[in-house]
Amino acid sequence: MTNVVIIGGGPGGYEAALVGKQLGGQVTLVERRGLGGSAVLTDVVPSKTLSAVAEVMTRLRGAGDLGLRLANGSADLAAAIKVDMSEVHKRIRELAQAQSDDIEHQLLAEGVRVIQGTARCATKSLIIASGDGGDQVLPADVLLLATGAHPRELPAAQPDGERIFTWAQIYNMDTLPERLIVVGSGVTGAEFASAYRALGVDVTLISSRHQVLPSQDHDAAKLLQESFQDRGIVIYNDARAVTASRRGEGVVVGLADGREVEGSHCLMAVGSIPNTTGIGLEEMGVAASPSGHILVDRVSRTSVRGVYAAGDCTDGFALASVAAMQGRIAMWHSLGDAVTPLNLKEVASNVFTAPEIATVGVSQKEIDSGAVNARSVMLPLRGNARAKMKGLSQGFVKIFCLPTTNIIIGGVVVSRWASELIHALSVAVKNKLTVDQFAESFTVYPSLTGSLAEAARRLHGSDAEVILY
């Protein structure tokens, strides 16, 4: 029986453990904090639960436009709701722990050996696990490194867990901030800024770029920035934060140009660092990038035979879905099962802001740069009947296709519930459907998905690069 040792119990680790056991491996998983890792305990599950609470408040604020009133005649339903932050965060922590417990129960039920502790690699095939029972030597025929990442901290902006937070600490806050300063306008910063503004907090967003979400579709990011500003979020563009410190009962963030921004609390969302220090990469000869990310190929192999890696500790996309797939692929490949190499052009991702931004396949940036030759259509949702019924005035659908074959190679959806709508385009990209095949599939009327089909229809026989109306 093949001995499989997995270091790290996040999506990459626990999904790999289940597949490894399914394929007959003797699987041992070592996790130092709790099953699910950061994704479940401090990152994805908690932040998206917070976004779900924020969505309810956003819908309440728009209820007046639908003709809904309180008994006293007021159209401001949100004003009648008090946000109890201690209860919100308590629910978030409990939900995260429940998800972690469910994962642990599943692993144990499948026969995976779980060790709570840390691990280091003496050699490729000899792992030392340190836990409550002392050190254990684990022989490994196959080793998977799924150690994740932790929040990056600025030297002069050290979090204290009371007024200055990382994204892993903020759920310990018991009160709603009066004025929250969010440093960082990437996905994490944008999501927290959106959520806390929906909960009624005055939010200031410090962005080192000219626009929020610099790595996302330009049109989507532009729409989101305009939405943020319409909602009252103060945005400092092209502003680099260098310090964050306590001042009285609040905090002050110092910018590189000498300006200061004051608030009651500060969230530092300035990226992450892979957890690869001290786990034995050098001893094994595993290649890593200058940033410490483990280099892997499309079947999750590192530079050392029999050693695989998955998740945020690698140089791939920092997404839970990608980590899980990398872990599964590692097991399929190492244990001799059929395997399809990872194709990042098929990865769907979502930014849980209001509105949400979902993408799959090639990007507008690749098309504009000439790296990809494609035709595209951009269709605003304001003409969609279901969007009108729901009071949705913002958002659009983009579809990219090859110019000759009309095969769909990517898309963007900006809307409430974009995370649910993108799957249809993901299926199209994965299966190389043409715009005609996609458009000929039935959609429900009225539905937001109807705009996906309509956008595809507009690419039929058209020579235009972009269609706007």
C-alpha cells in the first residue's frame, strides 16, 4: 500500500486526502490549526458569510424602490435594522468551525489518519510530525505540500487585533467600526470595503493603483469603483500606505506622500505570504520562486520526484477551487489514475462585492494586448426583464469568442449573484461550445441567464469587436 503524507488540511490537502484514500492509499494528513485551513477558518468561509449578511442589508436598502414600506410608512427598511456585530461575528466563527468539524468527520469516516500538529521534511520520504504526542516519523512514498499562506504585514503597520487587523483577525471585533480604513484594493480589500459599507460603516479604501481591483476586467472594476463612490466609500487612488498606528481611540494610516488618513479601525489587506519557510524545501531540493511559492507543473509536481504541492503555497491561482483541484490532480497522478492536467483558462472566479464580478477564461486585457485574437460583446443588464423586476440597474455580461470558429473562450458577468451565473459560461469554455450552440440552449423567461444567451446571439455572424448599447 502506498504511504501518502499530506502537510496542510486546507482545500488542497483535505480534498487530496479523500481522493488518495479512494484510490487505495494509506493517507496521513498533518494540520496544525484545524481542518479546512485558512479557507474555512479565517478566509473564504468567514468572508463570504459576512458578504451574505451585507447582501441582506443591500437588498433592504433597495426595498423602497420595489414599493415596500414599514408599517409607519418609511421606505428605509434598513434603518429599522440594527447590526449586532458581536452576533454576526459569533455566527461566522461558529459556521466556520462547524464546516471544519464536518470536514474532519468526513476524513475520519473515510479512514484518513489525521494528526494535529506541525510537520517538517527531513528527506523526501521521511516526514517528522510534531503534535501533542511528541514527534512521529512518517514514511512517505508520496508527499503533498498544501501549507497555504498567511496575511502579509507591513513593517510599520503591525496588526494588534484590536484596532488594526489582518483579514484573519477581524472576526474578533465585537462592535461595528465607526470608520473603517481598508488598506489594499485587491479582491480581499474590495470585498471587505463593500461588506462593511453595506452594514452602515463609513469606509475609506486606500488603493495603490489608479482603480480598485487592478487585476480584474477593466470595465468591471470601473463599474465597481463608481458603485463604491455612489455608496459613499471614500477612495484614495494611487496612494501607497506605509504606516498604520494607534492614535487615541482610533488609528491613523500614513501614506507615502505624507498624507494621513484617520479612522476608528484599520484592515490591512496587502496580500499574503506562502507558508513554506521551515518545512524542509531546501533539504529536499524543492524549487521555489523568490517569493517562496513552490513551483509546480500542471499535474502538481514539484522539481522533486514524488513530491507534489497544491494551493496558496504554490505559484498558481490563490483560489480554494484551484487548490482543491491541484490536490485531486496530485493524487490522481501519483497513484496512477487517469488525470487531466490543470488548465487555468478554465478556472472560474468571483469577487463577492456588490455587485459581484465573475470571470472565466481569457481576459479583456489579453485581447486588448493582442495576445489573444477574439471578438467580444458587452451587454448591459439594464434591458433584462428579470433585472428590472429585482431592481437591478448595474451590471453587464461579456462573452469572448474566437473570430473564425466562434468558440467561446471566456466571459465576464457583473451582477448580483454573478457567482451563480458564471457556471454556464464555464461549461461553454470547458466544452468549447460555439456562440450558436450556447445561444440555442433554452433559458427561462424571465431570467438573468437570458442575457447570457442574448449576448451569444449578438456574436452570431458579427464582425464587430465590441457591441455596446
